Amino acid sequence: MSEAQGCSKITLVRERPHTAALKAGSKSEIRRKSEIRSPHPVPHSVRSLRDTEAPVASVLSAEPMPESFAISAFGFRPSDFGFSSGLDAGDRALTMPSMNRAENRLLLGLPVNAPWVSVSCWLAFQAGLIPTAKAADYAIGADVSFLKQAESQGAVFKDQAQAKPGLAILKDHGYNWVRLRLFHSPARLPNDLPYTISSAQEARKLGFKFLLDYHYSDSWADPGKQTIPKAWEGKSHPELVQAVFDYTRDTIQAFANAGVLPDLVQVGNEITPGMLWPDGKLPENWPNFADLLKAGIKGVKAGSGANPPPRIMIHIDRGGDKKRTQYFFDKLDSYDIPYDVIGQSYYPWWQGSLLDLRENLNFMAAHYHKDIILVEVAYCWRPTEYKQRSGPFPETPEGQKEFLDEANRIVLATPDNRGIGIFWWEPAVKTGPLRSRGFFGDDGSTLPVITAFDRLAKK
């Protein structure tokens, strides 16, 4: 689309730090004047308003230009833009693939009859375009629920041929969050309340933040099973709701008393099919499920006492599945469930391609306006999941790192800075099938994947 066809050109220009210029008209009319700076706080979207003279667009500036940036566009159809790629539906993220670095500018065509446009940028930390979420707020995390058990049973983990505690190795490579699961009364797995408190204390001593994962079961709760704890069997629905509240309140209080109140709590684990079957099983028992979820959330608040309560995560297992994600969260929102963060599991052999993941992250950010964490991701360093078919990367140590690099790039590119972290499941176990997904080879030495965040997190 050319200017002759009725399109204003907008040039990306240098402004004062942490400001965005709003200006109508052609590139020659863009001026560096304080009165055209955005009154809206960044990094939230900057919205311009139409005036009577010409269409208005938002301009965000940086110098030198970053390698790439993205905008979220609302109120436009794909045909409203003067380029054909990047925007496949209204209210979708649009990635700008190229720019004129020699002239330190980017030209974007907008039709003269365009309504308002919302523009926001998210970059690698060093780009410096506008202040994004603080680097320390981005969760580089790992589920270390088996780590304490593995080390107590003699597992030795090494980095650069030196034996170190697993948590210290993670910390050395930029990890700043741990995730720990909690079972109600486990018979054979270690993840009861005392074990989990002790694990959290060890992590906090090293400065980790802490995500607590309630399973509301005596063993694994996941899409295939959400088994009610034995202690709660036979309870009526009202009794079960009360039990969820009491148990959540009391355990959160125990963490707080031990000096390790979680920073973030997920009420249930991969709860796409509901929780506490059969009472809260989905899709048939949505009202019951909503009651149980609300009871857990209220229990978190009540157990926090005078402390600021942890943020609440809702965790499902549909990382690359936009359709199922939309069904679940639209239905959830109809019950007015209060939560802060969407958690997704993403294992590519189960949950779609990396493009599917990207589509779903963009959708969730635009549709639900919640922070998003990939709270479970993994890839194997030896042939395991892709023995009979090819995967997105080779199942090799190098391929495992390439997967994490790419998944993290997609999270960082989520519109409006809504992608706030990524967690590996599970990096450090002693033996067994999960070792193939871990960060350590059979001899206990670190694999290349451990360095995935070195360049982002190290100073």
C-alpha cells in the first residue's frame, strides 16, 4: 500500500527513554515534543485517539534498533495493514519481520480511515526499547520435587566435573524459581508436607522464589486421573468443599510458619478434566468443580494470615491447543473464579507444534489479559518420545537445548509482556525413565541444556 493509496507513513524515531510518541500524519510531521508523549504507563499498551486532522498511530522508539519487535493490534482487520504477513486474524499479535537498520527506522503504513491502534513492544532484555517486566520477575524455573529425595539416596550431580548440590547448579545457571508439588498423604512418593517444606527452605536459602503445586490427591493428579485423597472418600459435596478449604488454609499456614510462604500457588494440577473425581469431574460437574476451586483459592488467602497472599495460578495441560484452552477458560470465567496466572503444560509429543504453542500464547494474552507461564516443559536428550517419528528437534543433548531455547523465545514474545516464565519438568532425578528428560547425563554431569539461560540471566 503506497502513500498515493491514502496511507500515512510512520517512522520509528528516537525519543526520550521510557516514552512513546503519538502523532498523526506523515513521517515528516513526527516531532520530538513533550506534549505528544504518551500519558499511559509503559510497558502496557499505548492507545492513541483519533483527531479531526488525520489518522493517529502510536510510535515506539529505540536506538539502536533491536533485532525484532512485535505489536498487538486491536480494531483492525488483516486487510487494514499495508503488508500481508504476520496478522492472520483480528486481535492477534503481529510480528514485524524486517526493518531498515541502516537508517535506524521502520516504516509502517496505516490507512487514513483507521480507528485507534494499540501498540506495545517486548524484546530481549538488552534491547532497551521500553521498560518491560523486570528481568528479576521473569521466572526461570524448574520442578525439583524429586531432587531432595535423589540426593538423599546418593545421587551426585556435577557441573564442569565438580560435584555440587543440584540447587546450586541451577542457581549458577540463572534459575530463580523452584516448583514443588504437594500430595495429601502419599504412600510411596516423598512429596508430603514436611518434605515439601524442607525442600522449600533449602531453595529459599539460595534466593529462589517458590511455586507450590497442589495435587489434592495422595498421588499424581493429571489429565488421566484426579483421584480423591483416601482421607476424603465418602464426603458429600459440601463436606468436600470444606475439606479443601481447611486443608489448603492449614498447609499454607504451615509454609508461612516455616518461613517459606509460596510466591505463587497453583490450585490443582493439570485440571483440564476437573479435580477430586467424581465430585469435581469435568465436563459433567462444572458447578461442583467451581466450588472446589474457589474453596482452594479462599484457603490460600486465609492461610496467608497478615502476609501478602501468593498469586493464584490455574494450570491446565493444553499448551498447543487453543480450542481446548478457550473452552476451559471461557467456562471458568463464567463462574467468576479469581486467579492471576494461567499455567500451561507443553510437551510437544502430546500438545502440538511450536507454532501451535505460539498461536495459543498469543490468543491467551489477547483474550484473557492474564500473565502466562509454561509451568511444565521438557524434551529428551536421548531417543525416547520420537523413536517412530521425527520430532521438532533431534532427541540429543544439543536438540534438548535447542528446544528449550525456542520454547523460551516464544514465551518472551507473548504480547503485552504476558509471558512471564518457563519451568522444566523435571531436571534432577536419580534413575528411571525421567532421567532422559533431565539436565544430567547418566554419569551425573550437566548436559548442554543447563546453559540455556546463561546469556540472559548472567551479568
